[in-house]
Amino acid sequence: MTVPTTQVPGTALPMPRPEGAGMTHRGRVRERNEDSILTDPGGTLWAVADGMGGYDLGDVASDMVIDALATLSDDGDPVADLTDRLIRANAAVLARAREAGGGPMGATVVACMIRRAVAHLVWAGDSRAYLMRSGHLRLLTRDHTVVQDLVEAGALNPDEAGRHPESHVVTRAVGMGADFEVDSVSVPIVPGDRLLLCSDGLHGCLSESRIATALAGPVAPGEVCKGLVADALEAGAPDNVSVIVVDLKEG
């Protein structure tokens, strides 16, 4: 038997309107910046791609990932479409590596499409997404790294993860192989939320409590990005640093 439902006019939550900014910096040690970011004036699509540190043509790989995402239509299935574009980017990066002589090249990536009060995230590697809500910071992604696998297997204490000699060894990335896979999550969002996408150059330098402090104030996304990059530089920034901050405004 079908149970009747009652809809009360005027009780729907307002649709959040995304506004954001991004910033990328080569850091204090790297000779060039191999990160690439995608910021959307319309607020729909955002991404950070981190060229594999020490790999040949890492900056080219990250650019190829962003180029593959940049022309994505916003009228399809967000997770399926983001995944499809990254699979295509993986094939393109592998082909480019063969053309360049077979040397390794690749990029980690986290991409977000915001649609109808939901943030759809797809990622590979250790680029991350966080949600700041009511003063609380929540990690939305799971790192694809050797160290994360050890932590989850109980073979490594989480407090020791950052000091492990293989802390930057990723197990998934665009360009690592033909059997490329991504993870995804879809998270409801509300006005007042703040999203952060970043490369490991940020979260490898700053604790989550320090990141939360930077995100907590009533500061515009562009200024938050500048502050986070400045904090990473102050902490030494041995890697490229990329950040995107997206505020969900009252629609």
C-alpha cells in the first residue's frame, strides 16, 4: 500500500550558490610548479591536479587532466562524467608518455562538481577534499597511498604516517597504468558550508587543526587561499602547493 506524504510549502532549504577561488605556488624547494587547478566562475566545476613529483613531464600530465575536465558538460551524471573524463585523461597521459620515450608521467587529482545542493567528488591519489561546516573540518576523501594502506591494515600508527619514508608514494594516479580507477563520494551541502580542494603540498605541511583555523574565519575564498599558501610557505613548502576554496552562499 502506498503511504501518502504531505508537503508543506515554504519548508525547502535554500539552494546554495557556490563562489570560490584558487591559488597554486611552486613552493620553496621545487624548481617548477607541476600542479594545475581548475576554477569555475559559474561555480559548478573545480579541480586540483598534482603532477607526480620527480616524474618526467609531471606539469604536462596535470595540464592534460585539467584540460580533460574543463569542457565537461553540467547536464549529465556528475560522478559518471567526471570518472569518464579522468579515464580518458589516463589514456591520453599514457599515450603521451610513450611518445616521450616511455618515461613515467602522471598526476593525482581531486575534482568536484556541484549540482543541486550536492558536491560530487571524484579523485585518485593523495589530493584531498575537505568540508568545513559549523566550525568543524571533515576530510571527504581517502588517500590512495602506501602509508594509508598501512594505517588501515593496523601496521602503522596514524601519528607516524607523515614521518614514514614512503609517505608520498601513491598507489593510484592518472598515468600510472591502464587499470586506472577512481573513488567517488557525493555529499549534500548547505548554505554556510565551505569546501577545500588541495594538493598534498598543503596537507603535507599543515595540520588539520591549522587548516581548520584558516577556513573558520569570515574571509573571502581568495584571501583564504592566500593565507593557506602563505602558511605552507612558512612551514617550508617542500612541494608545490595548490588550494581551492569554495563557499556555499545563500541562493
